[in-house]
Amino acid sequence: MIIRMAVRAPLMIIFSLIMTFVINIKLALLFLLAIPFLGFGLYVIAMSAHPIFEKAIALYDKLNTIVQENVRGIRVVKSYVTEDEEIAKFKKTSKRIYKEFSKAERIVALNNPLMQFTVATIIILLSWFGGKEIVYNNLTTGQFTSLISYTMQILMSLMMLSMVFVTIMISRASGERVVELMDEKSTLTNKKNPVMEVKNGSIVFKNVSFSYVGKKEKLCLKNINLEIKSGETVGIIGGTGSAKSTIVQLIPRLYDVTEGKVEVGGVDVRDYDLKTLRDEVAMVLQKNELFSGTIKENLRWGKEDATMEEMEQACRLAQADEFIKNFPDKYDTFIEQGGTNVSGGQKQRLCIARAILKNPKILILDDSTSAVDTKTEGLIRNAFKKMLPDVTKIIIAQRISSIQDASQIIVMDNGEINGIGTHEELLKNNDIYREVYESQVKGGDE
């Protein structure tokens, strides 16, 4: 409707003006005098209201965040009995939005009386000067009536444009936010003639430093030098915030290094085609994510044309096949949004199976067995060792038992490598590793 009005109203104004000029040029000039006055008034209204609309729509973000957090964390809200506080927070933000919109709408509402005042003034002046023209026989009564009719046509068209103007005023603030997102360019792009094949799963970090904001004074990783052979199993351990997850996210190029370079298969990751690289690097992230659909559909994210046999094999390796077959619908069991109808451990095993289905050269498990019992975790590790001997496996863990069989273990501390070695070597030479081991084995009694 707005598009139709935006086309129809200007055409009616233009043709009505043409007809007024055909009837009487002197009287038609009154309309031309009114246009600058009207244009200036609308400009002032637009410039005054637009910043307020922007502010009000930005407040919607806060309102949506409150709703989203409360829906997602409803159990936490209930357990802490904070329903009243959350409702009050919602009402406070809603009231602010109401006030801002009311303020903007009061300004925008001025366009209607502005147009009516302008057109009414024209009609009065037209009647005054038109009456004189009739007295002097320069204008007939019929022509004068026609002028009044065209004036009313112009008034109606201006009212239509007024509606369009208000709608555009409100939508412009929203549109700018949408366009800002759509125009955002990714910093991760392919080079010309990228490498289209990953030869093996070897990984080398050469003087790597990284900052999420791209500033050298705010580095999360500092001067990392590391070599991992193809097919090797590597464990990474460290305290919270030691950049364990950050270091592995540079391998599939989820981020680009700030300094230095990361090589996979002897080639800088920035020289690979992004799809090629990520197809060969399977990641099971710290926060496991399943999508609404059947177990089959979730597993086929790893391999779109996976056969039933391949899916069952991947699930056996991830120790997921047994619990899947206990479901009434087995692999056709429907997974609710976010995987809410399976346990944390089941979700982790399904995500591991999905990653295995990719048949990658590098498999990264980012604390992805934390919800699995130690026996099942041991079975998963043994399955990896036997069935995936040529795949480079990187395991980030909080439990020493998860990584003590790794060919090398990396100890991270404050964004730096504090130590590298086998389980036995680190127990002898690394204070952080020894402290973690003793706290877990001896229960922290000392």
C-alpha cells in the first residue's frame, strides 16, 4: 500500500499543478511559494524525529535480550525466585521504549497540521486573489471552482504522502540496522588461486600471536611455537582463560592470526580455500549444538550423503550407538531445538559422531567429553586410537585422565605455552601440570 501511495500521490500533485498552471499562471504560483515552506518544515521534523527513533529501536535490543535470557534461563529464574525482579526489568525497558516512541511520534504528528495549514492558507489566498480575478473578468467561476478542486486533490495527495513519510521515518531507523549487518564484510576471505587440497594433518605454529580485537597490546596468545605431526594425539590443558580454545580455533581459520602463521599440511592456512580447509578439520566445540530434526539429519551435517552403515560406525566410535538403539525410533528419533530431549553426555557423543563422519585429517575435541563418565570417555579414546590412526587428534580437557595417554601434552598459562611433553615428563618438570594432577588424584587434600 505504501509503495502504491508513494507512486500515486506525487503523480496526482504534479498533474494537478500542471492543470492549475493551464487555468491561471498567477494563481498557480501560490503553490510554488508553498513548496519551500512545506519542504523546510518536513526536513526539520525528519531531522528531529529520526535520532529518537534510532534510540527507541536500539532499546528493542535490550528488551529482546531480557526476554531471550529469561526464556532460556527460566529454570535459573525460578530457582532463585527472581520472577518479580525480571518482570520489573522488562517493564522498565518497555516504559523507556514507550516514552521514546511517544516523543518521536509527537514530533512526526506535526507534519499533518503543517500540511493542513499550508493547504488551508493556499485556499484562503486562492479565494482572495481568485475573487479579484473573477471581478476583473480574468477568471471564470468554473475555472475558479476547478482550481479549488485541484487544490483539494493536492491536499489529499499531500495527506497520502504524509502517511508514507511517517512510515519511512520509522522504517528508516530499522532499515539502517539491517543494512549495516548485510553490508558487513568478512575479514576471512580466499586469496586468488587458493590451495584446494590438504595433504596431511600436520600442524605448525610459527611465532603466533593473536588478539580478538586485532591490537598487539591486547594479545590472547603470545609467541606460540608448536609442531604437531600428522596422526599424532595431542592434549591441551590449562586454567580457565588460558586460551586453550583460542589456539585450536586458528587451525580451521575461524580467526586469522595477528602475528606469525599457522601451517596445516605444510601450507599457511590463509593460502587454502576456506571450504577445503574446514572440510578437513572437524571441531567438536565446547558448547555442543544439535539442531531440530532427526538424529540422522543431525549426523548428516558431517557428511550429507552418509549411508546408514557409516552413521552407525561413527556412532559406535563415539559410544553413541547403544543409547540411540534404546530409543523407540532409533536413528529416526526427533531431536528438539537445542537437543533439549537428550542428556548432556548424549549430546556430546552425537556431536563427536557427527565430526567423525566428516572423515577429517584433523579432529579437535574442545572439552567435549566433560559430561561423559570416565569409562565411556576411555572407550572413546581407545576407539580413536584403533580406528583413526592417521587422523591428527587434539583434545582439550580439564581432566588429566582425558589426555595422559597423548603423545604430547601442551600446558597453557595466560596465553603462553608453559610446558610441552609426555605425562611422565610434565609430572617431573612442570609445576602447573603437577599441581593439577595432584589436586585431581589426591582430591586436593594437601
